[in-house]
Amino acid sequence: MNRTPHLIIPAILCSVTAFANANTLSDESPIEKITVEASPTANKLPVGTFDSPISNLEYDPRVDLQSRNMAEAQADVTIRGGIFENTGFRVGSATLLDPQSGHYFAEIPIAPQMLTGPDVLTGADNALYGMNSSVGTVSFDWKPIITGGSVSLGTGTNDFNLQSIHAAKNTQLDSLANYTLGFEGEYSHSQSDGTIDNGDHDFSRASARVQLASEHSQTDLFFGSQDKFFGWPNLYTPFGVNETEDLETRLWMLNHKQSYADNSHFEVSAYYRTHDDHYIYSRENPSAFEAFHKSEVKSLGLSGRHEQSDALAINYSAQFIDDSIESTTLENNFTSRKYYKLSILPEYTIAQKNQQLTFRLGAAYDDTNRDDAEVSAIGDITLNTQNSDGTAQTIYLSYAQASQVAGYTAIGGSDSGGLFRSNYNLERETTSNLELGLLLEEQSWQLNSAIFYRKDNNLTDWTFNFDSTSARFANPVDIDTAGVEFLATKHFDTAKLIASYTYLHKSENYGAADIDASFYALNFPDHRLTIGAVYNPTDILEFRIDNEWRTQHKNALRNGSDNALFTQLTLKITPPQLSNLFITLAADNLWDESFEEIPGTPGRGEQYTLSATYSW
């Protein structure tokens, strides 16, 4: 799958690989050659549950994952100092939306074995492909099905247990020349008492798909079901209460990718998603306050690239979403909405010897049946140089606007009281992002870097007032964010090192005096450093370690230190006497760091696991 530099660099730290086939099925246009593969984290699997599409993003320097209990329980994924509702999750050509709250965007009942690793789209690429996600999009593609499978069993501290099985079969069709038919299924379950008191969980997921593929096309029909129960003190409120959530997510998806001519392709995605949420404020006294929500989303998305000539191409994306919600806490005056988006980004390329200069300039149109429409400008300039020794340099400058509307909890509940207070005056949020980036690639190392400045107007934030009985207020805020990002990856004969540094600075204006603290918009690291390593001393042993150190911006709700150090360590043992079997010893939060990732919400504790996996 070919990747353009203007997608890789703004994402800061995407995986980069060289591919020979020019007839790509990806949404991104091709470049000549990239030789270094860079992964943003050393570890691939979580500690404490089965893996999901968002696993290990807490150590991914492209994003800041703020978890309750653990990432796979409740994950608020933020990008470049935005908040969880500024981040979209895209599968194929469609962004998965939950109308109640962005807290549930990451509820994706798809086995990671079926998806490519996450691409993080920012700037111009988020404005082109994102939907109702003004800062960034975590994007996944469907993998081709390959015959094989695995079964895993695990145990660990805190009465942890894990069971997982995955199997896939791909066969050549005699009735259709050059076509293959594939079947793939997966089931996973985990449970534990939790790393702190009242932090228990019980998760299960079942997913399956059928795939029809040829050299130039791939069609996937998918169904996934996920059930999650978990508890956590101060899950959403800072009042010292043991809260719980019970979530049920169902997803049906049909996806078709088609390449044609030279370097041209399109992708169509359609899905139907339901999400049920049963929230209990106090597990000791459930009748004190509980809420039921059931959301339903139908969507159709299209994206692609049409190459008119070697010099001119058209990038495009469109999506329609129709959602509705049934809720015991909303006022029933705002329980359905239709969303429309169309993006067109013409691309002009000048190629000369070993250099390629690309100009893109276009616009996006966003509208709903309840909000004002918005037209946003998108543009960037990219210069890519491929040297005769296989090294490369890429520099780009981009400017992009994007917009989104608030979720139903923010705009459709009570505006006069209750735990979560809505705001009926929230308007469409708009974002403008200017950035400059540089990518350097050598034979054994790679450096990504970027500097950006973003203006968010009418950003919906959730705030707190110490004199109020409400836990959260939805309030608009104007914020200017400046940031710098660096990532370096170095390959050795038996090891790989990954290091990154990010700096963020914000200037905010709420236009109100009764705000004592912000749960999200002002919950960000001023400085963040990640260091990871993969070491293979022998064919039998493999060590993987991820470290994250941060200095968090001061927050009146946070208990304890504003500094934190997290470490995940994994030892994989592959006994030569047992073919296709490996044993894993893993530890997360090795130093028992108690840092509150969400202000007022206790941090996770230590977790140690032992697992065995047999593959075929």
C-alpha cells in the first residue's frame, strides 16, 4: 500500500513501507519509494485484556490516549491537544459515529487481525477524509484474508483470565478466474477484578467476515458484536463514587475497494451500527441515578483518487450519516440528525529527475439537517526528493480548515441541572490548522518532524465548578494551540529503537467566569517523551518495551502529581521444541504510577500476565 508524504508526516509516525504495485487500493496517492519501516510503538498487544483496534495507542506518540480503567475499557483518544470528540475513527471510507458522545467512538467490535495498523490523519488529510472530526482521524483499512489462525490462553494478577481464538481460510475460486473467497472469524473474552478496587471488567467480542478478492478489487462483508462491563471509581464524576458501565455494540459493514487504470481507485463503505449503554452512578446504590441510551447509526461513504494524467489527479471523499438515539436522560428535543460531507482536492504534480513537487488545493462542504452548513479550505505543497543511494527527504506546508457539530449529551440533555448539564446554545465548531513538516529517511533510520498552529472556535468542552452539584457542564471555548513533534526510528541488526518528543502550548477563552477546571480541552501534556525498543538477542527470546514520560498541564481537579512515567514490558519466548507455540510474560504500568489521566479519575494500577499462543 503506497503512502504519500503529506499523509505520513502530518500523522507523525505512521508506518511506512515500500511497495512495487502502482495500482493501489488505498485512499492515498503513490510516491516513488520509501525504504524504512517505522512503527510508533514497540509492543503490539495490550496487558490485561484481548487486543482491540485502539490497543497500545497510549504509547503511540501520534495520539494522547486518556483512559478510564484501561484503554480497552474507556478510551478517549485525542490528537495534538484536541479532545476525544475531535477524533474520528474511520474504517474503509466511513467514519464510525456515536451520536450520544465521543466517549464511545472507539467502541469498534472488529478483531485487529482483520485491519491494517492505524494511520493517524491530521491537517489536510483529516479535512479531506475525516467526518465530524475537526482535529484528527484514526484510519483503518481491511486486510486481505490469509489462511491461518491462532488460539491464546492467559492468566495474571488481579484474577485475570483470557481466552481468544482466530481462524481464517482463503481459497481460489474455480468458477471465477483470478478471484479468491475468504472466511474469517474470531472470538475473545477476558475478565479480572481490576488493578484497583471496584475496577473489575468482563469483556467479550465475536466478529466474522466474508471476502471476495481479485488483483484489482476486494469486497468485505462484516459483522461484529461486543459486550463490555466495567467499573471504576469516579468514572465520569469527581464525587468519590464507584460507577459502572455496561456496553453492547453491534456493527454490520459492507466494503468494496476497486483499482482501475493507472494509479486510480475508489472505495465504497456502508455500515449499520447500534450501541446500548447502561450507566450506573453508584454500584452500591444503583437506584440513586442510572441512565439508558440506545443509539442507531446508518452511513454510506465514498472516497478515491482519479488520475487524469501524470500531472493531474482528483482526490475526493463523501459521506452521509443518519443517526438517532433513545435515552432516559435527554430532553427528547434533539434525538436524531442527518450529516452530509463532500470533499474535493485536486492534485497537480511536477516531476523532474529525482524530485516531485505536488500542489493540492480544494475544499470540503459540511452540513446537517439541524445546523448551519460550512465550507472549509484545504491545501498543501509537498516536495519529495529521492536520492540515488535510496535515501529520501520530504518537506511540506499545509493549511486546512475543518468543522463538526456537538454530540447529543452536550446539546440534548437538561441545561438546568443533573450530573451532566447540556448547553442548547452550542454552535458548529470550526478549526484552522497551519503546519510545516520534514521527513528524513536513511538506510537504517527515519526522522519525522512537524510544527503546527491550530485555532479552534466554539470547541465544545466539559468543565467543572466547585460550587455546583453538577459533575460537568458543556461549554464552548476558543483555543489557540501551538505544537512541535519529533519521532526518530533507528534499526540495528538485532534491535530497533523508537523515540519521540512533543510540546504543546494553549491559549484559551471560555468567555465565562464560573469555570474552575476543564476535563478535556485543558487536559494535555506540556511535554511528552516516548522511548521504545525491540530486542532479539536470539531466535528464542524477544524483548519489547515502551515508556512514556509526561508533564501534564496543571488542573485544579487532578489529585497527585502532574508528572508521570508509564512502562510496558514484554518478554516473548518461542521454544524450539514446540513448533508454532510462543509464551508471553507481560507487565503494564511497571512502576505502579497513580497519575490521573482524566482529572479526578484514579489512574490504573500494575498488571502482570502470562499467556500462551499456538498458531497455524
